[in-house]
Amino acid sequence: MADSRIAFRLYETAEQVAADTAWRVLAAARQSIAARGRFQLVLAGGRTPQAAYTLLVEQVADWDRWHIFFGDERCLAPDDPERNSLTAARILLDQGPIPAVHWHPIPAEQGAELAAARYATLIRPRLPFDLVLLGMGEDGHTASLFPGHAIAPEALVMPVHQAPKPPPERVSLTPSALASSRAILILVTGIGKREALADWRRGADLPVARVASAGQRVEVLMDRAAAGE
């Protein structure tokens, strides 16, 4: 059986998932800034997270207290449109709300091994994060943690080689780093995710399940297409 500590929330549409994600991020930011003076957020790639980011920039927040990190990155040039950091920057950074000095992309253009080592050095003294956003792939992967790929249990960030989807070279935070957060939101939308989501809820050993089971406070926001309910 799936971990009963994980809360699965059902929404009618992906748009509703994005809207509630934006609301939850803002609420977490207010709470974190009030308690610790800053908000450390780990971003995910994908259409639904991007829709949530678009909604976020329309809101009033203490943007100068936000610090942005990334769950994974593709080993591509910094200006490649397939980079997670570039897509998010166009929404959150280029629109002006978050100071550039608080933007912490993974330097994946330096190669998977070096980038993983450098990002681990960056995030280690900053843990725990306040909120981690994640998606889930049709195979149950999350960030760039893929089924069948070994994960070093002591690492915070790992190089990924021969990923089953392009590009093959990537960098990913590990379950240890992702679960070192005060809260995790996992966004699962679209009919293509239905089989993997069902497998996860039946207790399958998927990468997303490993991350979720290690977290302290985990909520899965899913639309009806993915949930099949």
C-alpha cells in the first residue's frame, strides 16, 4: 500500500491544480518569511508548474525574501529553451519580482559531474528547504530520478547519465535533498500519468514514491484525468 502519511488532493482540472499550487506557495512564503526571514523554494519543470508560476507573478509578495533553487536540470547551454531554469526565469526572474542574486540555477552546462558537486556545496548549508515542488513523469520519475537508475544514498545532488529521455546527461537533487524540506508538493496532471499514479498508490517502488515517503509533509495535487476518478 502507498504511504498513508501522503495526502492526495483531487481537482477537476490541471488549471485548478496550478491555481491551488500558486496559493499554497504564497502561503508557505508568508509563513517562512515570518518565521525565518526568507523563503527557500525548489522549482519543478513541466506545464502545470509553469502555469502556477505565471499566476504567482500576478500576486503581491515579499519577493526580495525569496530564494529559488531547482530540483533538476538538463546539461544544455544556459540559453537552451529546454533548460528548466531558463523557462522559469522568463516567468519569475525576467518579470522582475525576484532579485537575480537570489536565483540559484544548477550549472549543468559545466557537465553533470562538476555541476552536481558544485550544487551540493551550494545547497548543503541551506537545508532544509521551505517548499519543494515536483512533477511526475509517465514512468514514475520525478526531477531526473528515473526508474532503474542507482541513487547514491549519501549524496545530495547526483549526475545523471543515459537518462531514458533526452537529453541523456542531467543533474538531479536526490531523495535525501528533496525530502529535506518542510513541505513537498507533487503535481500530477494529465491522462498520461494515470497508470504511474495508480501504480504508486498501490505501493510500487517508483522514484516519486521514494521521495514522497522520505518527506515529512507531502501533498499530491492531481487532476481528474490523472487520478481516473
